Amino acid sequence: MLEEFYILVLPFCVIPVFLVSLDYLNKNAELKRNSYNVIDFDKFVKRKEEGDDVDIDIAKLLDIEKIAA
């Protein structure tokens, strides 16, 4: 009787915990993927040293002395 109880009840306890854990891991991975796509434009432009005419014009607009492609 005790074995039947474990066979019937244990999956109903383990499966929801497993599904919630998978959902948490999926959401966490999605947040990390989204954070990789974010670019700080000011840092990107400031790290450039000397570049073509377009980069130099952008640097002048942003008050940056040196810029590179």
C-alpha cells in the first residue's frame, strides 16, 4: 500500500517543481540574451580613436575629440 502511495503521489510533487525550475531557467536565459543586445552608444563612440568622415562628424556632434571606425 505504501509503495502505491509513493508511485501515485511522488510524480505530482516532483513534476511541478521540475516545470517551475525549467520556467525560471528559461526566463533567466532570456533576460541574459536580451542584455547582450543592448549597446551603450556613448561608450561605443567614445572608445573610437580616429575614423572616417562620418565618425568624425558624429564625434563633433557629441563633443568627442577622437573617433575611429
